[in-house]
Amino acid sequence: MSVLNFFKPNKKQSFTSAVRPHLDRLYRQAYRFTQNQDDAEDLVQELLLRLYEKDIELTEIDKPASWLLRSLYNQFINNYRKKNRLPIDNKDSESEEIIDSLGHEQASPHKQFETNYINHHLQSLIVRLNPDQQALISLHDIEGHSLSELSEIMNLPLGTLKSRLHRARNTLREQLSSNKTELMEPFVKT
């Protein structure tokens, strides 16, 4: 069921038409934030409902794609903070999906396994980062947003973003090097 089906058909059809071109991108980013299909759908739905209730006019916003991504990021952080305040850990541990392989030609089954295994391992390490670092790695290194776009999306100065991205990459690099043996285990011939 589409998120847009929750809106009344005769109320704010301009909102629906303004949001529709951005839904795929919002969902992809929400999935990268949450690592779970249901949580990603919920995150996008919460965002759209909040915007709809506030009568936000997307057609009047200069860069709606960046603005929507910033709003999605803020919604994700707010939800994360709420979850961390709960006494029971509601985090979903079944979010073990593999990163989509980025444009590789017909590879051998061994090469496909290797790529999927490494992507899966890398994704599991990204999930261990704090939410701000996850967002930065996801938006910059996976989605390909420039630092100036990220500055707008995350509402942070460029210098701050650069240092946070550097720290996030270093943390990920440290995790990779400490898990190198584990990562290469299936490929070592005994």
C-alpha cells in the first residue's frame, strides 16, 4: 500500500504530486538509515504525515529534494532518540540485507559470492556506527551526495561535515582492520 493512500483524495492533491517524484529517493535513504524495510516505510510515512499535517507547501521550497532529505534525517534522529529513551530495546536485529551491488558485469558465481559477502560484512559494520556517522557514510559514500548538498541536508557547516566524515571513515576503517581476519575467513584456502 502506498504511503500516499493515507491522504484524503480531495485534500491537497498538490502535496501528493509534489512528493511523488521524491518517494523512491526518500525510501532508499530511509532504508539506509534504518536497515529494515518496515522501519523505512514507517519513517517515510511519519515524515509525510507530519509534513501533510503542517500544510507544508513543497512547491514553494527552493530545493525540495534536499529539504525532504534533511527532514527525513531529522525524523530519523528524533525516532532514534525516542527509542534510546525507552527502557526496552526495540531495535530490530533481523536487518541483515546486502547492499545492492553497484553496476558490475556478469561475474562468476564465486566473484558474486565474494562481492555479496564483503558488502554484507561492510553493511554490518556501518550499522555499528552512531546514527550521525551512518547518515554521513550513507548519504555521501553510498548515495553520492556532495558535501555542499550534505551541508544543506544536515544543516551543518562544511568544515564540520568534513571532520565528521573523516572520523566516520576512520571508525569504519578501524572496524574493518580489526575484523580483517573474520572478513577473509571464507576465502582462505585450508
